[in-house]
Amino acid sequence: MVSKAMVLVASLTLTGAALPGQDNAAASAKAEPANNPADWIGYADYPPASLRAREAGTVAVRLVVDSTGRVTACQIVSSSGYARLDEGTCATLVARAQFVPGPSGRTFERRIVWKIPEGDSAVSIGQPFTPTKPIDVATTTMEDYVADVAITVGFDGRVESCRVIEAKPTYMPTDPCAQNPPGTPMGVGYVRAGKPIKAIIHRRMTSSVSFE
């Protein structure tokens, strides 16, 4: 079962103006992720103090990357309104984000939405769900979770596009394709009969809960 409480992660591929110490050419260059951006930050990274205080909001950040692919700075482009959420977001992304080596000063923008629905705790898929009151097994029906996507992978093994085939529950507030933004590594490429091809990968994840 998937709780309505989710930390939503959706990456943006636009870059902004130069930061202090950057030239315009470096700032206009987009850093290319070396690992899956969906793995950089997750539901379990909700800052504990913010969770207890029920702080929620959207944080937009700009990561600055050096020539080795390491993040050297995290700038808050748009604050959530809570310093702890902003600082926790940057600390996690700086520690986990990895990029392909290239010119120093490249940037990568990302938006993180932290959300706690009323009456629930923030949990993730695969984590225990902690209800705030007893669940009546005779009357409660849990909606199935489905995330079915078709991912187009280019000759270089990186995501070119992603299309949602099916997404449930109806309250799912983010695009399942947000976990597979363009440029995400998906291997070293695909071949058919020895010839390189663009592959379309169908990925379907489901989960259901029932009571006896």
C-alpha cells in the first residue's frame, strides 16, 4: 500500500543566471547526472525536526558542479519557507548527487516538494505505514498502486523520453516519469542482431493490500 504522504521529486533541466564567481558560459552549461537523480533524495530523508513540526513546502535549488563532477555549492532558488527543509534538501543533494566530469561551474536545477497530508505521517513505498487511528478491516479498501511507464533509451544508453501508460492511485501527485528524466543512465546501450538501437523499456510497478 502506498500512503498519500509522499515526498515528491521532479527534476528541472533548465539553468539559471551565473552565480557569483562563475562566468556566463559555465553557468549556461547543464551538468549531466552520472547516476539516477531519483536516487539522490527520497522519502526517508525528510528532516526529522521538520516532520515533527509538520513543515511542508517546495524547495527549488541550483547545484554547481566542478570539473570532476562533484557538487561544490547548492543555492536555494526558491525557499520552502522553512530553513530546516531548505538546509536538509541541500545537504542531502550535495552528499549524493554525482555528475559526469566536464567544465567547472556547470549547473543543474531541481525542485523538491515535501508534503504531509493531514492525519498521516510521511512514509515511503517499502516503509511501514503508521496510521493515526485503527483501521476497520471490514470496511476499509486500499487502492492499488500502479506506475506503468515506457522509457525511450538512446544509442548512448541514456533516457531520451518517458511516457506514462498508467498511474494509480488517483491522488498520486507526481508524474512517475519524474524518476527517469532525460539524460538518466540506463546502461551502456542496446543492440538487436548486433546493431545499436534505440530501446523502449516498459517498466511496471504494482502494489496491493488486502485484509483477511
